[in-house]
Amino acid sequence: MCCGWLFLLACFPSNAQSDTSWYFVLRPELGYTFSSMNVPRIPNTVSCCGDLGLGTGEAYGATLGLQKSVGWGFLEFNIGYRYDAFSFERRESVPISIDGTEGRGTVAFVLDGSLSSFEIGAGISVKIVERLRFTAGLDGVFTNNAAYVQEERLIEPADRGVFVNEDGTTSRTRNTYRSQFFIQYGMRSMFGIAYEIPLSQSVRLVPVLSWRVDILSIADDFFFRRDRFALGLGFEFSLDGKPARKTRPPEPIPADNVPTSDEDDGSGGVIFKED
């Protein structure tokens, strides 16, 4: 992973104005996740169908990092924590009992779950225009916990109708399973747009709109992928006391060009030397 970024960085010109400031980065984020998986191969479950479609859910996380300023932008090395929820649902018409007679109803096959993970990676930010950056990164992902519950819910008719179970009992839900699955590790890419807002000479606020997508997922013999869209609110603190954004000081006037006696200043006026 690091070798890939070193190759990428070598493609940028090195003759830009030097700025070697270091920054500490704190970036909480909140977003939404779109997930997909091959449901029939999830461990320890019984599923209705081959595909539950696209899952959605809330997402949040935080990043801590070190950022180095270079002429064309920034290098960043970071660690992060991510939480992603997902909910899949597919509806079908099935036979049910309605007031003691056979009929049909609509059942929702639902799978709800969440997972949390730790990430470590590197990224770059390239200045597009003043204060606006394009960001990209690559993270190694280590899953900490992934749990889910799957069940079938009778949703229509809403006020009557039941499933008749094999043991003769009736209910409006059935086939409820709770378990965990394990995504041992993986890789995730990140792309985004960021904008700098200076708060002081050594602190800046940097909102970031990002898209993260799994490009490699090592799971328990089944497919799982997340596309995560999030808005982050980064705080970047200068570690060397330098201003968050430098301005070039005025060039000094050579001593031999400073008038020291009565002479024409070039604009038609006369400079008088005081006694």
C-alpha cells in the first residue's frame, strides 16, 4: 500500500514552493452506507431468496492523523474508527392464514445488522484552487464486530393474518436468526473534496465530503461490500507554531536605493533631508 502511494507522489512536480509544516488532524464524520452481499451464503441463517437488493443504514466514525504540508498539497497518515449499519428488505406474496382460512399476504424478509472496524492508511490532498482540495486515500480495514438479525415479518394485511408454523402455533414473524459474521480484513479506497476555513494562525476548519468503497473484503466465504458517503468536519492544528496559511513578506528595499539627501524621488517631488 505504501509503495503505491510513493509511486503516486513521485508523479507530482517537486519544484513547488516549499512548506514543510506538520499538522495534527481530528476529523469526526457522519454519513450513510449502501451495502450489498450474497445473502444465501451468510453463516448460520436460512434465507428466503437469492438477493435482498441494496442495504442502507447510518454511518459514523472519526479519524486521527498527521498531515505534512508540501508545495502542491498535503500528505496524511491516519488511523480511524468506523461504524456502519445496514438493513436489507425484500417483499413477496406467500400463503398465510386469515381468520382461519387460507389466503395470501405480503411478507418482508428483513436482515438488519451493523459492523465496526479500525482502519490505518495514508492519503494525499491536492490543491485545486485556493483553499479547495481533492483528496484520495487507501486504508487497511480490520473488522472488530459484525452482528445481524434476520427474520420474516408479515406486513399485509396489517391488522390480521398469521403464519402457521410447523408445530401448529401461529405468529406474525418467523424464522428469526441472530448471529455474527466475520470480515477478517480488507482494503478500502477514499475520494473526497475538502475546503479550508482558517480559524486562527495555527488552526483551520476543513469540511470534507467523502466517498469510501470496499475494494477487497476477506469474509467467511461470502461477498460483502460497502459504499459509504459521509460529511466530515476536520480540525487541523499546526504543530510547529507556523500560520495555517502563509503570506509572503514584502521584499526589503536595497540600502543603496534609499534616498539620504535632498533629491528627486522620481515622481516630480523633492525629498528634503531633515537636520
